[in-house]
Amino acid sequence: MKSILIAVVCASSLMAASPEVGNYMQQLQTEASEPFDAARGEALFTAEQIGKKGTKIACTSCHGSDLTQKGKNVNTGKIIDALSPGANPARLTSLKEVKKWLRRNFKDVYNREGTAQEKGDVLTYIMQYR
Ligand code: HEC
């Protein structure tokens, strides 16, 4: 019984992404050298960098370190809805939004676009976040 429950929970965590985001991740995986890894995604998400503005910044600066909670944009002060699809089912459903914000946010923090590996790792982390 317990294993059935675990299987259901795992399946629903994978279904959090829309098919188009799922396909995008599969495409990224073909361009990446390692299987996507949530732990690597977490490291990337939490590491402080000297960002685009020349000051210290991490993904967590705006999204917070608990992805089930709302964050706050460090630049504008605006509240950002929770990033975890478990807490916010609208997350990782629109490929257009995902691509746009990954491009923008990687530039804010890492001063460059993310690689296929990095984008896949960080999406895996966000998707699996509990
Ligand atoms: C300067 C503030 C800021 C930083 C830093 C930041 N983000 Fe964001 N992020 C936003 C805003 C604003 C949005 C769009 C508003 C929203 O979706 O609520 C967003 C949206 C996203 C989305 C879209 C999710 C969806 O499908 O709706 C993803 C994925 C994301 N960010 C990942 C990251 C990652 C990865 C990093 C670090 C490389 C990062 N963010 C750093 C502000 C930030």
C-alpha cells in the first residue's frame, strides 16, 4: 500500500509540468552531457553571484529559499508568487514564460544565459521541490 502511495505521489510531481515544458526538458537533456540533477539545480539556485548590477544576488534573492512560499523581487519590491508547482499549479506550465524568465533571470544572476545542463538541472529542482 505504501509503495502504491509513493508511486502516485511521484507520478503527480512529474505531471506538474505541462507536456510542452516536459518536451522542452527532454530536448534540453539531449543537449546536456549529464542526466539532470535536482541537487545541482539547488546549488545553482542558491549560490550567490555578483550579478548584472554588480551586487551580490542569487535566484533566492527574489524567489526566497522556500519555494512553496511567495518571494519578493529585490529590484522592484513586488511580491512574486511561489515558484514550486506543488504550491502554485500554474508554474512550469507555459513554455513561453519558462524560456523568457530563465533567459532573463540567468542574466540577472549569472550575467549570461544558462546552458542546457543548467536550465534542466534548475527546472528539475523546482519541479521536485517539496
Ligand atoms: C531580480 C529578481 C529575480 C531573480 C534574481 C530571479 N528571478 Fe526568476 N522570476 C522573477 C520574476 C519577476 C518572475 C516572473 C513573475 C512570476 O512568474 O511570478 C520570475 C519567474 C521565474 C520562472 C518562471 C516560472 C513559471 O513557469 O511561471 C522561473 C523558472 C524562474 N523565475 C527561475 C529563476 C532562476 C533559475 C533564477 C536564478 C538563475 C531566478 N529565477 C532568479 C524574478 C527573479
